[in-house]
Amino acid sequence: MLNFKIVTPAGVIYHDQVEQVTVPTTSGEITILPRHIPIVSVLKAGELIVQKDGHKLGMSVSGGIIEMQSDDKLFIMADTAERAEHIDLARAEEAQKRAEELLKQKENVADVDFARIQANLERELARIKVARKWKK
């Protein structure tokens, strides 16, 4: 089993012994199992899947760092993380629309603001994908 913990600036989102975790990284999606080699990687916006006792739990994550230690400890420090059942789909869709409208006005947006808006859009798209897939 993996000792898995995911934290954000708001606090601990999930902490438990799990069978495996699939995470979106900037190098692609990876699945981490017990006895995985130690790694440090960059988390990107997307869907994170936790498997425990044969059941799967979906989460939306954006940005951060993943660290797998040699003693089966998997630690994720994410900018944001939200369990699928806590995602407000209507709010996420509205935030997506706002971000897309702001991106259309890119000639009036500074580069720093453009990058921030793009990151917000990616986060909202991940939230929408996870909510639609996991909410029953």
C-alpha cells in the first residue's frame, strides 16, 4: 500500500493508505504503485485517480509537485485539488466561459495576465471533466 497525501494551500485534501494513484504530469500521465522508484515530477491540471479497496476516487488538480519516496510515501503539493463530489459543475462552466472571454481579448491583456487566465481556464476544464465523469 502507498501512504498517499495530497495538500493544497487550503490544507490536507486527502490522506490514506491506497493501492495506486494516477496523476497528470507535464511529462504525461503516470500511475504510481507500491515500490515505485523515487521520483519528483511537476503536476499539471487534470484528473487524479486514487484506487483503494478496488474502488476509485476522482479528483481535479492543478499545478504542483509530486514526490514519491522510497518508503512507499507519495506526497502531492497541489495549487488546487478538489474531490469530484465537491465540484460545482455550473460554477466551473461559468468560470470557463469567463476565462474564454478574457482570452479573446488578448490584445488588451498583459503577458502575465494572459498566462494566469490560461492557467485558470485549464483548471476549470479539468474540474468540468472530472465532475462530468465522476458525479453520478
